[in-house]
Amino acid sequence: MKKTALVLTLIIILAATLRLFALSTADPLGDEVLYSFRAIGPMDFDTAALQTTPLEWFDPDIPVWTNLSFHDHPPLVFLIQHFFLRLFGENNFAFRLPSVLFGVASVYLIYLLSRRLFTSRAAPLFAAALLAVTINQVFISRTGLQESIVIFFILFTLFFIQCASPDNPRFFYAAGAALGLGLLSKYTAAIAAIIGLFYLLSSNCPAFKNRHLWGGLLLAVLLFSPVIFYNLKLYQSVGHFDFQISYILGQRPEVWASAPGKEEIGTLSNRLSAFLPTLIGSNSPLLLLLAAASLFTLRRRHALIYISLASLILLYLFIGPTVRFLTMLTPFLILPAAAFFDFIILRAPSLTRLFYFSTAIFLILAAELAFTANTLFPPRPFGQSRLTYAPLVVAETSRWGYNQLDSYLTAELANRFPARVFDSRYQFISNRQDDSLAAARAASFSPYAALIIYDDSLWNVSQLWILDRRQIYHGWPTIKIEDFLAATSENGPDYFRRSGFTNFYFILPSPDIPLKNLPTETGVSFASRLSLAGLSPLVISSPSATPAFSVFKWTAAQINI
């Protein structure tokens, strides 16, 4: 037992190291920003003009019930991220750290679940080690997305269902609590209930006559009740449910003219055709081959594994097989591999055979670790796509220089607060800015009359995190170059100086980084005017030394543009 504990501890340390190492380096380019931005408040608003929220509809008389959930997702992940953002500040590390912690906890959970599924002591350790190092799970545990937390609660729910059936029915309460918390994290956690239902049916378990099972389900409903109440009040107020439920029910309210994530799902044939390419592009070939080859070793006592696989694959036919969704499948690809390990080790009495088999397992884990490290950590991965790295994961973890722009602005605005603030369209935003200004004054920060001008080609979510976050939560004035020039054309070239601004920044991105569109002609022309006026830009480069942004900085006393 001491050896097992030592090996498991080393596996947990390895899992934590892979998930924590250089955690902040990937740029904020994906959907994680849409959660972390709102988690700062927490506040259900992210500037999306085509997908407005109840805060905008009801402002300034916002009902109290709007605090119970968010218009597109349940609240738990936002609240967890809010805690870590308050603790560590508004940065990539803080909003990604919860995923790390839940990802590491999932490694321990798959060990516990495997102990109930397999006979040998080594098979659970192999399952934990493989989950610790496989690319799909390391990747999702290093982003601020919800899936790492959802995977944890799915495994937690299934573990307690295993514990409860048939000898310890009181564990159904723990399963219900895990399910309820999973649903509070994301609706897709409901797959745990479906898996659990079919597992209990397949095992001929008399659980459906057991009051503890129904008590556990009641506990899940009670934990999820804030979201239920939120949806009832939303329907009562505006005639439809939240974004996800209204989409499932075929409601298409005008306030949600855009349906990000839904528009890309496509037809059933699109989803079917996308499944294998996405699975192959986001996993190592070794894991996929090992999982496929191991399926024949599954027995009736492994019903939980193949029910989980079948349920998740059917779910993907409904929601689409995106990279982030497929991460929920990975633990159930690893369990068949562990079942194969269990099958072999129990039939290998010879020490020589056991030695060769153990060596093969070590090489498998080493190869998986190398594949993961090569995908995530070098500026550019080595070797051949899909063979030595996962191309779809590389695309999700790029480093183009947005982090460096964020760091530059953080240094420029440190220990300062905006001396001038633009009027806000919404009262709830004005209230947030007032709170931020009051806190800055209480901390003896210095007033700074800065205006940040930017070319409107920045990647949408990166702009949300780097610029809109500073304006909406802290009051720092930011303005598109077209709006800046329109204001000076209408009111005179010294309009902003007369308005009290003394320090100016203009941000122009390079066309070689991910952008919403190419840098605008207006932005490029304005940069030329600044250069002709004698200003030299600061060039901000990516970690690979590729120029990413040109930032012009000047004072009202220097030039009057």
C-alpha cells in the first residue's frame, strides 16, 4: 500500500506540473475570455451586441433574481473563477487555475473509479497516469473553459453511483450532490445522470425502489434550483428561457440574433463527418489506438465504461464534436486501456512477462508525455502533425503577442486610476466603475488622464479581455480610431485635450497575428501621421520574436492630432 500511495503521489505531482507549467503563456484567444470577463464582476455582460443579457434589458431596475444565473450558462464556474480572480488579480493564471485544480483532482478520481472497476492494483495507477499526461486532458485543464470542472463532476457522480450500488445506498446522496454541482457548472453535466440511469438499469440493481436514490435526485434538484427559478422568472418576464434551453426548445428570441457555438454545429451529417477528424486532431494516435484495441477486454462488470462511451458519442451527435466537448470523452477512452492492462497483468504470472509488459506501459506513458509536451510548450511543435503533436490543440494554445500587449498596459496603468471616464450607456456599468474608482482612491493611486485609441481589427475576445475589461470594470477610456477621428473632425483637433486628456496611446496590430480583420486603412494612415509627427512606436513582439503590435504613446503637449 505504501508503494501504491507513493506512485499515486508522484502521478498527482506530474499532473499538477504539466498543468501549472507556463500556465499564463497562451494568449486569451478563445471562449475562456467570455467566462473570465464576466467572472470578474461577476456580471452577466460581455459587450455582445447580437446576444444581449437581462442586465441590459432591465437596466437600471434590474431584478434581484438575475443574480441567480447567467443568460447562457449556470453560475458555478463564474463564481469559482471570480474567487480566484479576486485572490490573484485579473490575469490568465487566475482564471485558468480552477481548471488546473479540478483537472488534477480528476486524475485522483479516475484512480478511485478504476479501483472499483478493475481487480489489479496497478490498473488504477495506469489509468491515473494516462489521464495525468494525455494531451486532451492537460490542454483542457490549462484553459478557463468549463469542461475541466464538468469532467470532475461527471467522474465524481459516477464514482458515487458505483459506491452506492448495491451495498451502500447512502452514497446516492453524494452522487446527487455531485450531479447538482455539475449541472450548476454546465448543462452538459446532465450526461452523468443519463449514464448513471442506464448503468443502474443494466446492473439489475433494485436502486429504483430505494429511497436514498430518490433522495439523491432531490438533492441534485435542490442544488440546481437557483437556475430553475432563474429560468421561470425569465420566462415570466420576457417569454423565453435562457439561451441554452430556449435553443433546445426551438425558441428564437430577437434579443439573441446571434447564436455563437450553435451556428457552427451544422447538420447531423456534418457532425458525423467531423467526429473522427476532430478526435484524431485533438488526441495522440497512441491513445486512440490503445483505446480501440482495448475495447475487446471489456466485460459485463465494465458496463459503466461502454455505457459512458455510447452516451457521450450520442451527445456529440446533438451538440457537435468540438475539441472542448471531446475532452469529456477522454477519461472513458483511458478506462478501456486500463481494463486491458488489468486483463494482461492478471494473466502474466511469469516475472519475465510482467517485466516486458511493465516496460511497454512505461514507454506508452513516456511517449504520451512527449506528445503532450511537444504540443503545448515549444513556440512551434516539432515533427509531423497528428504524429508528434495535436494540431487542433496547438491552434487553441497559440502565443501571438496579445499577452505581451496586456502586460504592457498593466505596467503603464499600474497604481493609477482614470482621471477622466467616458459616460456609460448602462447604470450597472457606471456603478462598477464608481466602485473601482473609489477603491483606487482608497489605495492612494494617482489620477492619470489617459485615452487608449485602437484599430478595430483586434481579435474580438482578446479586445474584450485587454481593452474592454479595463474600460467596463475600471473606467479606462478606450475608443476606436474611427470614432476618435470623427470626434476631432467634428469638434476640433484639440477636442480630447480640452476634455481633459493629457496622455494618449494608439494600438495598431500587425497583420501577421490572429485578427478580426486586416488592420484598417484608417488605422494604418493614422500611424503614418504619428510617425511623420516624429513619434516612434514601441514594437511589442510575441514570445517567438514576431512583431505583434505597434504602440504609439504621446502627450497633449507633444503633438495635437
